[in-house]
Amino acid sequence: MNKIVVVTTLNIRYIVDILREMNATESFIHHAMEIILEDAVKKATDVREKVCEWRSPEQLKELLDLELRDKGESESRVLQYCRDAIKYSVKTTHPRFFNQLYAGMDPYSMVGSFITEAITTSLYTYEVAPVFTLMEDTLLRKMIEMIGWDEGGDGIFNPGGSMSNMYAVNLARYRYCPDIKEVGLFAAKRLVILTSQEGHYSISKGAALLGIGTKNVYIVSSDKRGKMIPSALEEKIKLAKSEGAVPFMVNATAGTTVLGAFDPIEEIADICEKYNLWLHVDACWGGAALMSKKHKHLLKGIHRVNSVAWNLHKMLMVPLQCSAFLVRDKTSLLQHCHSARATYLFQQDKFYDVSYDTGDKSVQCGRKPDAFKFWLMWKALGTTQLEQIVDRAIAMARYLAQEIKKREEFQLVIEPEYSNVCFWYIPPSLRSVPHGPERWKKLHTVAPVVKERMMKKGSMMIGYQAHGDKPNFFRMVVISPQVSREDLNFVLDEIHNLGQDL
Amino acid sequence: MNKIVVVTTLNIRYIVDILREMNATESFIHHAMEIILEDAVKKATDVREKVCEWRSPEQLKELLDLELRDKGESESRVLQYCRDAIKYSVKTTHPRFFNQLYAGMDPYSMVGSFITEAITTSLYTYEVAPVFTLMEDTLLRKMIEMIGWDEGGDGIFNPGGSMSNMYAVNLARYRYCPDIKEVGLFAAKRLVILTSQEGHYSISKGAALLGIGTKNVYIVSSDKRGKMIPSALEEKIKLAKSEGAVPFMVNATAGTTVLGAFDPIEEIADICEKYNLWLHVDACWGGAALMSKKHKHLLKGIHRVNSVAWNLHKMLMVPLQCSAFLVRDKTSLLQHCHSARATYLFQQDKFYDVSYDTGDKSVQCGRKPDAFKFWLMWKALGTTQLEQIVDRAIAMARYLAQEIKKREEFQLVIEPEYSNVCFWYIPPSLRSVPHGPERWKKLHTVAPVVKERMMKKGSMMIGYQAHGDKPNFFRMVVISPQVSREDLNFVLDEIHNLGQDL
């Protein structure tokens, strides 16, 4: 009798403890959510607030109490860390953030991301991710439909476009020679990948990682607008063959990183068919145009390619990361290429249809359910509003280009084809310097100084880079529907304010 | 004059529109956060609720309105989708979820994950991720200290342990022959990786992806407890050499997936030193023991290895994903091995110390700031409470093993070394069947049926698998501090309830 009483008392105490802890936990989460809503959502997207509160690494180390100690800290201290982390982070969702190929805040996909974080799970099996498995499948089918693969296809979401591009290289290699999966490349003929000089560096990183080697990525020339030159592609294919190498894959780019150029897919597809090469399209940036009746012509011919990488976390504003790799294949190539059939995870004696277990299509084991974020956003906005996001971004970029042309202190690098607007700011002191190396040398130093000033002021963020033989220029990327014409006018005014003394 | 008035009216209208939209957005986020707190946090972790609301793929497709349409849907519909997504998802944070190597809910890292999602950014440059860059650095240093690399090291967070293990293969290969990055493997001698039969399948997937080939992963035998046999390792190294191949890397495992076994690192390190091989430790699961003074002996010798993969999203309960790859190297091997020096991102004429731009250490381009989640959790709990999580999980696993030994209807597969508890349930009908193939064949069918019943009931989730010559057994993994002895007793009672008629 005594024993039972003791056990019961312990149980009650245990339950009371648990309940007390649960209340503290709830209270903490509640407070933290308030901070997130106030600081990371409202203030972060408020045009009257700074886009960044710049501190050098040395200063920031002093401001943040970074050290990890033996003893835990109070709720109020932890909440202060949350506030500080937000305060000193760059507000990529701010209407004046144009620094990257992502920007803006979509509330639906953001909420979707909170849900996937709270319901922490992995997409390897239907068993632990039933809802997200079906949503990924739905989304992939819809995207395949938009690409125009009438006979269907397959796909998977990956942590980023680089991974998606690497999947393309691996699948192309697998199709060329499935044995490489087992025996490696040691006895293989030298394999060659072809991509344009404007293509993303992940193709090169992928070639290094996959044991193909960066030198076996043959760089095809692009024209002045940044588009791959089909005849140059064919020459490089012939060159590789004449060397005894095996070209097996072409990477075309839909929306290059700097200029936003679209390679001519139709003509490249003709060449790939002629030489039996896998054609992959890196549409990480430009894939969004498929949403737009007005602009999808930029990707004309994409229904003919073998695979596509398409990031939803760029122009479609899903929080990082949300990247789809899509493949026009109905023979389970993705599964065959990547499977390892781990028996502890992919048991075949389960009580449901194990073809829903998609994990063995991936080179990862745990894989986040990124698709849900975009699925929820699509539900909320519908295809129509997704289309409007894209149309608006491109229209705004064109408006900005027109404004640039009107102002003598600015010069377009190239007429924009998509939503990248590349331009120089020419400070008054430079206007009289004649065109030539001296002027270009001086111009090269302008953007970095203006950039430093804008960041220290916190008024806006825009990327810059040199490119080919061109000195440093600004690359504006317009994405968020929250960006107004006023914001774009502000950008030009502000650059002039910051740089007119240079 | 007229023109100015029109523009001003438009501006006011625009601002009113924006404000109205902002209010709607806020209201949506607010409601969604309430749902998350109520359904995905409180209910999901409440032991009185179901761990899963099982539906077959076909049923679930009917329940969820998956189709993506042209037209967007109302806020109330979208909120209902959120509720449904949570409702039909598996509650991996529930005290009765023991199915995977992750479980439980830590409020601090969860809140950290919400912040990184709201402040959507990428870790490539200090410029766009100043706070998270410094926090990643702090965390990596601290983890390096715990490993015991007195002279420091380097590291990076990756989307999952498989990626971290692949980084190890790539770095080991780069150290063996840096030229492979450029020229590929075509002229290289056949490379060989060694890992134990209990090692994770990501080594094999990595070998396939990296062009080394799955056949060039030599499998070293393990002993009965699941630990790599050092003499067998040396034999396999000699075998590879005798074939003219080049063994270049050994993968030891600290905490194997199924049995939770720890390879003897000291003895393996002796062999790796003798043959000049890169020694990587896949401590994705077992790394947590480094937090515990009582249990860190399990990884004795880890200070001698070249690299370590350590997942914080497993026993340390950070929401997926949070995986560190750590390397004992002070020569920027990580940078040299992976860099592509993209000029649009890693400009050298920036106004701050660009050594803080860590992006070129990665094979990714965009990379999530996963480190923040764990940094915030560590701040809140301190090393002391992180240690308690680990100690408690292992203590609970030992308690469960003792209970299993007390019950005639259960049988341990192996005495647990870590927090995996592997056991058979022997239904009454089987107890009289003599030991031998017939009994094992019948036993093999028990776990899948019990599993099906527990999921359909929603009372708990535990993994099972066959392993080597052993028929299907349950693998309980105890992680969450929320799990009580009562929960563990319940597990055994419930299996018996569900399976006693078999």
C-alpha cells in the first residue's frame, strides 16, 4: 500500500513538473513569436526601416554575446538574443534589398516553413512524412506540366540549385554509362560537360565533386547578350570528340546569374539530339518565367530537354531553400541512379505501397519537406497571382531601365531581358574622362565605394561585380511585389547621392 | 499642378493598399502562428494525443485537397490546409515517437528555426548573413574544442549527415591528389574507401556520386556488437593494395544506425597512421556523447581523426537539418577543395575582411544558416543541460533494456551501448516453437504486423528491420527528455497488446 502511494505522489509531481515546464515552454514560444512578427516580419519589411544595421565582424562580435557556456541563460536573455539576431541580420525581405536573386516576403510560404520546422521530419518515407510526400508529388507533377512534358516525368526537391544541377550531371552520366555507379570513372573515357561562359559555377563545382574535373567542363562562348552561341557549342562538341573525349551533357541556362540571359534552348536541343547528349536547363533563376503567359517564350523549347533545375526560392519568393530537380524520364532513372536500398529505412514488407517512399531517389538521407512551402503559397495565390509576381518583376525592371536611360549619370550595361538590370553609375568627375582604359579603371572603383556607403547607411542593398572585360557595375534584381516605382527611383537617387563626390 | 495632384492621390491610394495588405498579412500570420502553437507544438507533444493519424496514400489524397489551381483561396481555407497538414503529419516530437534517430521538441532551436526562415538568407557571404556567419564560426570552434583538436580546425554546416560524409570523401581524395579536382578520375589509380558493414549507406551513395563507385567501398567486418574489427580493416587495406588499388580513406562510425555501436577509434587510428589514410568518423548519431563526461569515452581517440560528421538534429533535438562537418586541418583544405571563386559573389574588393565569406568552402551556393538553431539552444540550456539530455537518453535506454529482460515475451537482440534498444517481441504462439529457421521465419513476420497495428491505432511509432541474418526486430531509439519510464513501460505493454494474438 505504501509503495503505491509513493509511486502515485511521484507521478503527480512528475506531471506537475511537466506541466510547469510546458507552460514555461509555451510562454517562451509565444514571446518569441511576437518578436518574430514584430521585428522579423513587420519591421523587416517596412520601407522606413533600415535594410541592414551594418557592423564589421569585429564590432558585431563585441555586440553579440557569442560565447557558449556551461550554464543556461534566462528566458529574457534568450529572447534578447532573438531580437539581436534579427536586428543585426540583413533584411532580405525589405523592399530595398536587391542584392541577391532572392528577396521579398511571402506570408504563405513563410508560414509553411514554420510548419515544416515545427513538424520536423524527413521525406525519405511516406511513413514519417505522409502529407509532405503527397504535396511534393502534386507540385512536381504540376511543374512538369508547366514545362510541357506531356508524357510526364519525375523529380525531387533538393537543398538548393547547385545540388539540383549536380543531380543533372549524375543522371546524365548514369544514362551514358550506368556501370560508373558501381565501378567509378577509373576505366572510363574522359567525360566532358558543356556549359556557357555565363553559366553558374555549380556546374564546375559539380564536375569537381563528381570526379569529372573542372577542366572537363568546356566553356562555350556567349554572345553580347549573354546567350550561348549554338555554333560555338557544336564546335566545342567536335573538339572534345576529336580529342577522344566523350561529351555527354550540355548545360543550358535560363536566366543567367549576372545578366539574366536565356540560352536558345531550341537550337541547343537540335544539337543535343544530333549528338545524343543529355540537355539540362539550369532554370534556377529563369524558371519562374514559365508561370507567365507573357514571358514563358523565354524558355521556348524547354519541353524538349532531359532535365530542369528550378528554384522556387528565387523569383517566387519561397523562403530558402526550395529547389526542384525535374527529369523527363519514365524509367525511374532517378531511383536507379541514386538508390542504395538501405534495409533499415526502405523495408519492402511495409503495409502500404512503398513506391511512395521517395528517399532512395536522393543522395541525401534526411531531406526537408521544402515542397510544402510552395504548395501552400500556390494554394493561397493560385497560378494567376504567381503569374502576376513574375510579370510585375519584369515590368518593374523595364521601368528601371527606362529611368536609367533618362539620366545622364547612369548607363545600362545591357538592355534587360529578364529582371536583372545591370548598369554603371558615372560620377560627375568621370563624365569628362574620355572612353578608354583610364575611364574604365576609375569606373571600376566606383561601385565598391557606393556599396560600402549604402550598407553603412543601411538605406539599401544592391550587388555589383566586374564581368568579363567590363569594370564593376551594379546588378539590380527586382523581385518583390512590395517594390514600387518610388523605390526604384529612390535607388537611382540614392546611388547618385552616395557617389556624386567620387 | 494637375499632374502633381494626380500623382499624390495615386501615392496615397498605393500606401493605403499596401497598409491594407500588410494588415491582412499580419492577421494571417498571427492566426497561423496560433495554429502552430496549438496543433504543432502543444497537441503534437501531448502524450494523450495520437502520435499519428494514419491514412493510406489513397485515403489521404481524398482527405487533402491537393490540386493546385488558377485561382487563389481564402485565408480561412489556407488556415484549414495548415491545420490539415499538421493533423495528418506524423508527430515526430511526440513522447511516443521512437521511429527515427530524431525525436522530441526543443523550443529554443525551434524558435531559432522560425527566425532563420523569416530572415531568409544564405551563408555564402558575411555581407548577407553577418550574424549567422559569426554564430556558425563560434559553434564550429566549440565543437572542435569538444572533439579535442587542440590546434583548432575548420568546418561547415551542411544539409544533412550524408552530405557531411560526402565532404569527408571529397576532402580525403583532395588531400591524396589535389589534381583530381581539375582533371577528374580518368587517369587515376582505382581509389578505395573502407567502412564497416554497419556503417551508414551514405558512404556508398557518396562513392557513387563522387565517381569512385560503390564497388570500391570495401566493407570491413564488424564484431557481434557491431564494431569494426581492426584486424579485418588491416586485411582489407592490404587486399586493396595487393590489387594495385589505392585505399585513401577509412570511415569509422560512432553510433551505428541500427545497433548504436561505436567503432574502436584508437585502434583504427593506429592503422590509418600506419598506412597514411584519412580517418573520418561518421558521428552523426553518436557525436552527442561528446557532450557527456560520462559517455564521451565511447568516442575515445576522436582527437586523432582527420574529420568528423556530427548531426545536431538527432539526439540533440535541433529541428532537421543541422549537420556539422568538422576537419582537423589548418591549411584551408575545405576552401581549396571546394572553391570556384565566383566573381559575382566573392568579390575581393569588398570593404570588410572577406575571409568571413565562407560560401566557397561549400559545394552548395545558397546554404541555410542551420547553426543558429543550435547556437540559440546552447545559449538557453548551457552545456550542462545538453549533457543531461544525452545522459538521460542513455539512462532511459538502459532502463528499457532491463525491463525487456524482465519480461518473457521480449528478447534483447544485443545489450545496448548507446540509446538504441533492439529487441524482439515473441508472441505466445511462438514461445513453444524450438529455436531454428522455422521460429525465425515466423518471428520475421511479427514486427511488421505489430507496426501496422500501432500506426493504425496511432498509439506510438517504433522502427523495425531485419539485420544481417537476424529476422525483423524492433529498434527503439530514446531521445526526448519528455519520455518517461511510464512511456517506456507503455511501449512494451502496447506491443504485447497489439501482438499477443500473432
